[in-house]
Amino acid sequence: MIIILNSEISDTQLDALISHVEQAGMQTHLSKGTFRTIVGLIGDESKVSSDQLRTFPGVEDVVPVLPPYKLASLEAHPQPSIVNVAGVAVGGSNLAMIAGPCSVETEERMHSIARSIKAAGANILRGGAYKPRTSPYSFQGLGPEGLEFLRDAGREVGLPTVTEITDVRNIEITAEHADVLQVGARNMQNFVLLRELGRVKNPILLKRGMSATIEDLLMSAEYVLSQGNPDVILCERGIKGFDTITRNVYDVAAVPSVKTLSHLPIIVDPSHATGKPDLIPHCAYAGIAAGADGVHIEVHDCPQEAKSDGPQALLPEQYAEVMNQMRAVASVFNKSISESTGAIA
């Protein structure tokens, strides 16, 4: 951390500032220039508050040297993390291919879609049992029954499962039924929920909020990491923009950007980013080329009957073709699709 002082600071004020920092257990290094004086702090930056330091007379600014997301940063973990999802490796050279319907609708349909995406080569099955919807009158999910349908479908085909968690009251039952708990864009900064998820053993799939910066996303991951859960997978799913051609703005540059800042794996979700089936394939390929550790795509056997997000879902046969192309793209970058061991929750 560096404290930048203004030219009018007195010796008494400087001594008070240095005394405060050293009492917190840090060392100081004073550097006086012609126009500006700075104080470098050496030690654990968490012991002092940058906001509090700014209140001292003569302090012009405080510049952190380390990022505020300490546990999520590369400084804390120089090697890329690999998250184990019930035998499926996510990160490094291993790609997670997550597929399934937006919502769990019926037992029969969930099993049918699970079989089709397994045959295509997906390694994680998704489906929403609790659905946070913009309208309170829209389909809100099947709740516990949906969790059972998802779990049973995953067990039948030997795929781990991921589903969204929206409420701290549902953490226990959701963690019992699903292998990965997903935090959706609307809850990315639900810090109470994030803290509680930091205490579970399941990996957490954390989606970027609709208006969140990359640092916001990493700070949200920090909430989970700080409570002891090291298994966080980030997800770029599109952010708000002004153009209405696509549902959201697919920020593919977020993928390599995160790689320069954090050790956490990051996947892409071109389904929510674009909202259009004809755009999903090329955006999926672009995500892999940019360095993504996986791709999340919604698949439904009859989008016209889907209870949520039907227009953005691929048909099973379309998904199978996209999977073939994703394999080809992945091979160019020496990546492969992880195989499921069948070690299902």
C-alpha cells in the first residue's frame, strides 16, 4: 500500500500518520520527492483501512499495491486452480461442458434431455429448481421436486449436476441434491448468501452480475473463499448494454482479463449472453479460443413448450453438432473435455 501525501503536510501530521501505521504492525518507508512525498507500507495490508488513512490530515490518496480480492488473486495462488466437480475437472486443460434446460419441468423430460446431452459429450447436467424471475407471475420452478428430478436424471446418465441457489433457507436441501450450487447474476452481490455458501463443501458456480465489473465479480468470489470454500468457478454470462440486437453484451474479453488477475477457473454462458440460438455456437467457440475453462449452453427438446428461456435453447441435435465443433476448437488450444467418473452426489 502506498500513501500519497500533499505538499502541505506538517512534520507533526506525518509523525502521527506513521505512528498509526506502525502501531498496526506494519513498517513504513518514506520517500521524499521534489513535488510529492509518499509513504510505502510493508506488511499485511489488511491490518489498516485505506478509508481511515484517507482521513488523516495531509493524505492526498491511498493506493493499494495488492488487489482487494486477496484469496482470488494470482498473488495468493500463482497456479490456475482446478475444481473437482464429482470427478469432472474444471480448469487447467480441462473443459466443463454444462448443458440442460433452464428449468426442470417434468421427470420424463429431464431424463430425456440428460440422455441426449450425455450422448453429445456434455459432462455436467444443469436444470433450475428454484427460478428467480422478473415477474412474480412467471414460473418459479418446482422446488424440492425439481431437485429430485435433476438428481435422478444425473444419476441415470452418470453426470454431476448444477442448479441455482436463490435463498439461504434452501442451501441444505439443494446441496444434498446437486453437486454444484450456482449463484445467478441477480444474486452475485447477495453477500449473506455468498458467506453461507462459503461454508458448504459443494463447488460454487458464480455468474457475473448484469451490471458488475470484473473486480465486482472477483470480490463476490472473495466472500465465498474467505469462509473456507476454495472451489469457485466464475462465469461470464453477458452484461447490460444499450444495443437490443442481443439479450446482453457478451464480454468475451472478460475471460482473458480474469486470467491475468485470478487463479479461479472461468466459463462462458453464450445462451444468456446472446439470447439467440443462431448466435450461441460462434460465441461458444470464441469463449474457448479466449481461454474459457468451459461452456454453459441451455438445451431443450421442445423450446416452444419451455416454461422459461425457451427461445434461447438449442435442440439436442443442434447441441451435438456444436459439441463436435467445440472439441475441434479446444484441440487447437491443447484443451480437452473432462470425462465424468460417475461419482455423483
